[in-house]
Amino acid sequence: MQRWWKTIVLGLVIIGLMSASYPAAAAEKITDPRELCKTWHTVVRGEDLSQIAAKYNMNVLVLMALNPLPNPDIIYPGQELCVALKVRAGRMYMVSDGDNLTRIAARYGANVAYLIEVNGLSTPDTLFVGQVLYIPKGRIMQVAR
């Protein structure tokens, strides 16, 4: 249950941070959520999440959401934690119960094949509740297969 909560918080944080308008840029395929991180902090001995969050002027819950940890009370020297996200053109969308890729694409004026491509999905049926999708901003063209 704790992991589910972290996934929801992470999705909400990413959606909030990424839903603002930014200059258009070429869409990039997201294959690893770590690609969204701009700034990394390397844990040093004696640090805890509260100290790290304070160092970067962020709420500890945001730090936890950016770094889903099995146990947030245990971090190790040398461990890398994300403390800032890259700015991307577009928005992030968290999949809700009843969503499917066709509805999401229609809501944002996107093409299903294109959303599959930029999000690294194998099929439109691979969506799950809580999954975060990247919705590119601007004109969305069909991907030639």
C-alpha cells in the first residue's frame, strides 16, 4: 500500500511541475523515468531526507515522491537522489481508472500511435492506473510505422 501511495504522489508532483506552458520543443521518447531528472544529489554519510530536502529548499514529501524508496528512513552514502526535474514541453498525465489510450489521445488532440511511441509502450493495452504518460505539447503528427 505504501508503494501505491508513493506512485500517486510522484505522479501528482510530476503533473504539477510539468503542466505549465513552456516553449515548444521536440518530443522525446521516455523509456526510463530517471530521464526526467535534471539534478542529482549524492548522499553523504549522516544525511537524511529532511536535511537533503532543506538543502534544496523542497518539501521532504516532494523529495520522497521523486525518489520512490523501499524505506524512506534508510538511505546510503553514495546513493543518488533526484532533486529537480527537467523542463519539458508538454504535460504529464496520470492514468485513472477507466482511462484508455484512445480517450487520453482524444482529450489532448493526440494520436494513439504517437503516444505509444513517445512513451515507449508496447501496445495501447499496457496502461495501468497510476501510470504517468508524457503528452507532448503542440502539433502532434502521426508516427510512420
